Amino acid sequence: MKKVTFFIILVVFTLMFGLLSCVSADGDSKTIEMMDKTDAKIYAEIEKAVGKVDKENADLDKIIEALIEKTEKIADKMVEKAAKDGVLVEKTYIEVEIGGRIVLVDPLRVVGN
């Protein structure tokens, strides 16, 4: 049940942020495409973290810490790349449940150019 709920939330956020990217940006389509790929990487990392909790008897704190560090690093790189292209991108944190805990993770959205 958790996986189905997570998948539905993932699809909704992916569509929502994808549409926001297209509607709110009249910037470089290459940057928007890179941002969408970056968001996909972030969602893949979320899914991996959820899978680790489901499969292993692992330390939940370590899984969450690793997820936050990795997603922050991915998002920061994209913000820098977009800035070089003259597109303002910001992190928009969303709540994700991992092992019964709510974690804030940072997909991206275009603010303007």
C-alpha cells in the first residue's frame, strides 16, 4: 500500500512540476529539459530510499541523511547551471514519507529569467 501511495504522489508531483516548468518559463528549453531530468533523478533517489527502508533493517536516520545530502547536491548543481543560462530556478521543498517519517526534499521549479 505504501508503494502505491508513494507512486501516485510521485506521478502527481512530477506532472505538477513539469507543467509549472513549462508554463512559468519562457527561458531556454534546454535548461527546462535539464531541470526535468534533474527532478527525475531526485524522485529516483526518493524511491531508492523508500526501497532501502522496505528491504533492509537499516538505520533510518542514515538513509534519510544520505537522501537529503544527495538531493541537495543534485539540486544545487542544477540551480548553478540554470543561473549560467540566465534562468532563475529555485528549490521547492516537498514532503515525502520515508519509514513513517516526513522528510523535506527539494525538486526544482523555474521562477523566471
